[in-house]
Amino acid sequence: MRTRDPEQLRAIARELRVSILRTIHQAKSGHTGSSLSCIDLLTCLYFAEMRHYPFQSDWPGRDRFVLSKGHAAPALYAVLHRWGYITSHDLARLRQLESITQGHPDSRRCPGVEASTGSLGQGLSVGHGMALALRGQAQRVYVLLGDGELQEGQIWEAAMSAAHFRSAGLCAIVDANRLQIDGAVAKIMNVEPIAAKFIAFGWKALEIDGHDIEQILGALDQSRANTETPTVIVARTIKGKGVSLFEDKVEWHGRAPNAAELALALGELGEPPAVTEP
Amino acid sequence: MTRTTRRVLSTREAYGRTLVRLGELSRDVVVLDADLSSSTQTALFAERFPDRFFNMGVSEQDMICTAAGLSLTGKIVFASSFAIFITGRCWEQIRNSVALPGCNVNLVATHGGLTVGKDGASHQALEDIAVMRAIPTMTVIVPADAVETRKAVEAAAWYDGPVYIRLTRENLPVIDCDERPFRIGVGWEVRPGHDVTIFGIGLMLHAAIEAAELLAAENISARVVNLSTVKPIDEHIIVRCAVETGAAVTAEEHNVCGGLGDAVGEVLLRRHPIPLERVAVRDAFGRSGDPKELLQYFDLTPQAVAAAAKQAIARAKR
């Protein structure tokens, strides 16, 4: 299932988009836009880049992934499901009482989830703590941040300390989809220029199109090759990417598609319009 | 039996020395501080194990979540700063990144309570016990001397789950004897008595012992109990004391809302209601002053504890 073939990765990302939309529709709740904007990044991480072992989710030699923008949990669950960390039943129970697929990732409940996240601004520090613990070892730590999340001051505390401790094992990826709950990030509280800020803190920064598989793989290669400083990949993305109905629309930040919207979306993704799963 | 010794020691120094011992025992022990390592005494560990010490600078929130990440990767983590900064500024980081995922992070806060002194209200943590107690699964320990501090820190290192240990800046006489085993969640009788029980923690346990001596001069027999683990609280000893003495007092260097007094009160109300008087700061901010002056000013004295005891006894007789 692991591959570096862009065609195969694109096919996987398409399947995962379908999985995300079905799951959120069934739960009648969840963050559609944020999950779709980061799924190409997650696909490259989990299917091309990271070493991990679904049959022993706590294998010490694994790379770590922290979903700091925890509201994109359906994207992470889709990936974990395709790898076999969790079952279809778990997916179907998204956001239900006592499910392992809680509304935001819970590391105590869900195998493959490395850190409980959801409260924005904390994941980069947690990931950096992991990187410090893994110093001198081969394992790497990846943290996915949102661009709105960069408004949290703690992000910059972590940016400072990761550079100070020269934590080259840490790679932050910003899913810069330009929208937050109340509107455009630039309008609510501008965080640009993102790359320049991280560079000023002492990081290596790369800017890519976050939906271009080749560019994502190339950036991850560069991050791995950088043994001097932590790396940030500023991935320019489109919220709701893949379905015209959701793309770049702020109202789809935290909304679930109804049956008609799902059918339309699945059609665009080239999927038969089955609404419910067994 | 009251005091086994009159040695006066620093709980902070006991903390630093214990960290060094733990560092010798396990390579997994790591320590973080936020630019206060000489005050919190984590500097002792930093000197000995520089590779396992991380000074995070004046960024407590980053420190707490970094501690969580280290813990999630198998380290035994201690993170320190002043009580007000750990529990106030980082409450939500502690709740969501440390306690929710069940991290074994030990938060050892120094300079708790009023007796930080001249720095004044901004630096005096009088709410820390209440806010830490409100976090599910959090263990809260307030040691009363250097020996108990050492034991509590050792216990926390091997304990499964997040622990908050609150130390004071003041040096304290040693009450705990080295032979007494320390168990998280277990209180112990420091001094026997049958008319009233005084439950004390931290610095105020010492005031409780002095209050018992004052009361003894008036032929009132006061039992003194150290409830150093405020959460999970020792319900068994509280109920036993309630049954046997019929009146109780709590004494703490903390705001009256949500601290030891409330923790004991909850148990009594549910299991064996008796008159309870709470000696604590009466819902106020602190202010600058010498530690002794401040304790006088806020009525956290042996005399105040003794008066509260007499009041509780009088209510019990009504």
C-alpha cells in the first residue's frame, strides 16, 4: 500500500475524500472543508513518507504524526481506516458516544492517534516534545497546523524553542487554506507572511501547492534532508478541495453534507451515489 | 507524637535533590523549567544532567505541551515553574494536552501560596489547588516539609497519570520522619486528640500543630491530620476523624474557594456531617509583605486555627 507513485497517491487521496464525506454525512456533524483541504498532505505522509506499522500502533521505531488542527479528525480517521488501524464500524461511529473516533482525536481511545488535539495552538509544542525525546534517533515527527491556528501565541513559543534546540527531526506542515470560522484568515487576523516568520525564528521554510502530490513529496524529501533546523512546509491549499460545492466556502468549515449534497459530491469524485454504508 | 526533629529545610531544595537521585535511577527522567531553575531548584538537575534538562525560557504554555510530547514518547517528565504560572497561565494546556491523553507529566510548582511575599498578588497562587483539583484524573499533593516533598516527588515519578505537587517558598521544619511510608491518597495522624480534628496541608500543617499546643493549654485535645494529598482525598481518615472527634477544622494557604476546606467539606457532607470551620484566605487577592506579616494579615495563624477549632467544638455541642 506504500507508494511514491503520484498516480497511485492521487487515487488514494480520491478514495479518502469519498471516505471523509461519507463519514461526516453519516455522523451529521464534522469539519468538511478542513478535512478535504489537508487530505493530499496526509495521503503523502501516511502512504509515501512515514514509517509506521498498523499491526503494532505503538511500535517505537515509528515516525510520529500530530494533527494539531484536530477538527480535521475525519481526514486522519480515513487514513487510519485505510491502513487498518480502525474499522469501518469505528468510522461509522464518528462523534458517537464511546466511539474511538471522537469529534477531535483522542490518543487514549484511538490506535494510531499520537496526541489528543483539538484545542488549537498546542500540537506544535507536543510534537516538539516528541522530537526532543527522539533526538539522535531516526524517527521523525510531523505536525499538521492550520493557518488560522497560527494566531495562537503558543505556536510561536514552540517555533522559538524548536529552532533553539535545533530539532531537525521536527517538520511542521501548515495547511494554509486561507479560511477560518469567521471568514478569511487575512481579514480576521492576518498571519502572513508565514514562511518569512518561521525563517525569522530559525526554521527552514518551503512553500508548495498543497494539492500537488509531486510538490508535497519533494518538500518532504527536502525536510528529511535538512539535518540542521526544523522545517516548515507552507502548503497552499483550498478549503473543501475536490468538490466544487465546498471549495473555498467558509460556511463548509464545520458543516456536514446532507444526502443530496453528498450525492452531488460523490458524483464529482467519480463515485456511485451510495448514501449509507452497511 | 509531634515533631520528630526541629530541622528546618527547604522543600524546593529537597525537590531539586530528589530529581538528581531520580536522574541517577533512570535515564528516562527529563526535567523542564521556564527560566526559574535557580528558584525552583531544578538547576541541581540541570547541572548534573544537562542533556536531559530543557530550559524553555519564559514560555510556560510551550513547556507544558512539550512535557506532554516527551511523556507520550516514554519519558518520565517533571516540569516546573511558580505555581501561579503553571496552574493559571497553562490550565487549558494541562487539561487538554496533559490530563486528557493521560500523560505521566509531573508538574512541580514552587512558590505556591501567600508566602512568596514581597512580589505581591500577581505572584501569589491562592487558587491553584482549586483549579488543579477540578481537572479529571489530576492528582494534587501539597507536602508539608522537605522529607514529605522527597517522598511525594519519588511517588509521582512512578505514578501512572498526571500529578501536581505544590511547594511553598518558605523553609519548613521537618515533621515527617524518614521511616514513615508515603502513599499518594493517604493522610496521616500527626498528633492524636479527641475533641476536634485539624486537617492541615503544607505550611499550615505547622500552624495546625502549634494550634493544637495552644488548645492543649486550655485542656482541649486536638487531633492533627496531614492531608497532603488533596486529590484523591483520603475519605477514610476524614470520616474516621469526624466520627471520633465530632468537629473539624481545615487549614490551608489558599483561597477558601475550592481548596482543602471544600474537599474535606464535600466528604463530610456526603458521609458524616459535623461542624467544619475553614481557615484560609477569605476570597481575596494577596499583597506585598513579609511572609510572617502576610500570614498575620490574612489570619493564617496558629491562634486563628485554635479559635476556629473552639468554634467548631461549640457548634458541635449545640
